[in-house]
Amino acid sequence: MTEVKPYQVEGVTGGWEVVIGMEVHAQVLSQAKLFSGAATAFGAEPNSQVSLVDAAMPGMLPVINEYCVKQAVRTGLGLDATINHYSVFDRKNYFYPDLPAGYQISQYTQPIVGKGKIVLDLPDGSSRTIGITRLHLEQDAGKSVHDQHPDHSYVDLNRSGIALMEIVSEPDLRSPEEAGLYLRKLRTILRYIGSCDGNMDEGSMRADVNVSVRRVGAKFGTRCEIKNVNSIRYVQQAVAYEARRQVDLIENGGKVVQETRLFDASKGVTREMRSKEDAHDYRYFPDPDLLPLELDPHWVEDLKSTLPELPDAKKARYVADLGLSPYDASVLVAEKEAAAYYEAVAKGRDAKFAANWVMGDLFGLLNKAGLDITKTPVGPDQLGSLIDLIKNGTISGRIAKEVFEEMFASGEDPAAIVEAKGLKQVTDTGAIERVIDEVVAGNADKVAEYRSGKEKLFGFFVGQVMKASQGKANPALVNEILKKKLTA
């Protein structure tokens, strides 16, 4: 662990430190809502996934979805957090057209998950531990639609009642970059566990970002909350803008007012939405229709045993057992599917060599094509076969890159491409020697310079031989024979 290096916002009166806390709403991966059996599929026709409970019809009672509780507990365990065996659902009272009941069923003073932590891997190789205050379960509200009619707003209740995990951090983040790293790491953990898909563009993960500024070491300043930011890039832009706004406001004699703001992505600015509510404004009280949630400690322990190997543990194993650098390991474990792909390629092979191919050539072509690892046209068995052809001397590394591009474009196996195009590496020493003799004979002046002490010209001769052999000559044999010829 290293000491925090504060992100400084420079004002006319000196440097200011940014203090950031996050409230992330992560939609629970579940086929049904938190208190009803209505479906949760994304993209359904408006108001087509609404039960009588979700619509708050008179006499309808909520019934807890046990699977959503399991997902919340597993997530808490994945965050190395305390699981509270006794928790309570409260009514959070406020009025809005897309909240039919006039209250949201949530948790407040007695959440299902208590304090935990997330470890961030920083670009300089150090790490930072960010505290988790709590994780609580709550139901989502519906959605108001304002752009379908010039005079009216419509209400879609498909999201009403969907289970959310609100994951609240401590105010431990100190820069836009750390805010981005935090969200990426949290999303990775959720995806490993399978409790949330983390698709911010679909609204299944969104962040409320609390930002304040202070002199380094001083008391916390007044915070503003930037509501419902739905991309990591926008979170970073919002933090940077809001910090600058607050510093300029204070230095010009103004005062930061606690309020809720929205981020305007088209302009890159935050703007006022409403004054920030405090807890007492919501008039929390225990929901009379729901009993306290009591968890059997043995049941919690059984859930713990179902957790997969999480990214931090996987990274440590890659470093300790496979000899990868911490950076390479962190890149490979960032997505569960990428880690699984890499392990399939590396099984029984040189782990570092496999990592280089996955992170370099594969990720490069995927990025260029705009694909993620789940859509790759080259399976791990195919890439493993290509690596085998390099290692057993069938093809050179340079030829392998050409073969890989063909594999990516066509989906064909490497051996078939090598055979069809006649790309097998030349290992016949006699054939290689004849090519070298031609290169040496055609560059007598360069040979004389080399023999007079310009040893850097050796690379020139290697390049000429490889060019003459169309890249098929075995590089090791080329080096060995060429040295003998040049020093003869």
C-alpha cells in the first residue's frame, strides 16, 4: 500500500483536494422482481412487465424474492463485507409519477450487508483500498418518458419493482481516474459473481457521485450529488467539471450548497436538479408488510462456498503460479471471459508467451473490429494450436502473425492455413545456407564493414535473408549459419 497522492485542482489561491464517494445502483440478475413475479427482461414493450404489486394496486402485498437476497449476500461476500444476519426493509417516502405507491421499499439503518472493501490497482503499480459503507436491497422506480409527446409525459412501469443493490462507498476516492478505476473494479467483481451484468448503457448499473473539495488535510467540504451517471467516462468528466466548479465558486466568494445535480454529457457540465434531500426528508420507517429478514449463518456459509475465484485471487495466482507480471495479470483478469479464454490457451503451454498473444494480437484485432472476447472468431483451441506451430518450429513468429490475421478473418484453423499457403518454416540447413550465400555475395561492401568492426550490421543481414526466404527461414538457424559465414 502506498500513501495517497491527492489529485490537485489548482485555483488562484492554491491547490484543492477532491473528495469523492459513490452510490452505485446495480440491478440484480434475476428473472423476477424483488417483491413480485413480474419479468425483468431489458427492452420489453412499455408497461408489459408490470404486476399488480408493481402498480401498487390496493390490497397487494410484497413477497420477498429469495434469489435476489442470495445475489445480494453473494455480492457482499465478494466485497469482503460483513453480512448482517438481521436486516429490515423500510419505506422511503417521496412522490413522483413513476412511483405508484408514493414510497420505495428500501433499507436504511439495518441493511443486509455492512462494511467491506475494494482494492484498486493503480497505474504506477501501487494499490489503494476503498472502503464500502454498506450494500442494501431496494426496488427500482418506474421511468418517466418526456420526449414522446409535446404536451404530455408518459410513464413506463417495467422497471418498477426491479431489484437493485445500492453499493455505497466511503468518501475515499481522490481523483476522476480513481473514480473510473473503482467503477471498473466493482463491475468486474459483480460480473465474476454473476449478480449484475454491469451494462451501464442499459441502465443495469448507474452511479450517483458525491463530490466535494477541501484544502489538503482539512475537514470535508459541502458535497453535491451528481445523479444517475451511466458511463465510466461520464463519471470521470462529471467529477472533473464539478470539482473545478466548486473551487471557482469558493474562490470567488461563493458557497457550495448541498444539492443534487445532473451531468449534461453533450456539454460536459453538471447542472442543478434540486436541493439535496436528507434522510429525514424521506420519513423512513419499517415497512409494515414485510417481516425483518433473518439469515441462517450456515446458509450464508453455504453461499460463500459457491463464489468463483474472484479477480484479486486470480491475479495473485497468475503472478505466483504462472510467472506473469502484476500488470499483465490485472489486464487478463479484468473480464471473467477473457481470463477463461487465456487459461484455456495457456494450459500446458508457456504462460507468458500465451499472455503476449492474447493481450497483444488477439485484443488488438478485437479492439479494431469493435468486438469483445465473447464474439471472437478465433477460439482458444485455435490460438493454442497456432502457438504450438510456433514452438515446434513449423512456422516463424512473423509468419504466425500473418496466419493469425487470416484466422481472425476466416475462422479457419492455423494448420490448414499454413498448409494451403505453403507457409511452413524452412529448417533445411542446406537451403538456408544457399540463401545466405546469395545475400553475402550480393553485399560484399557490407560484409567488409561488418568484418571491420561494424557488428550492428548483423541485423541487416538477418533481415535480408528473411526477406529472401519470404520469412520462412528458421531464425535460429539463420543466426547460427550467418555468424559462421560472416566470420569465415
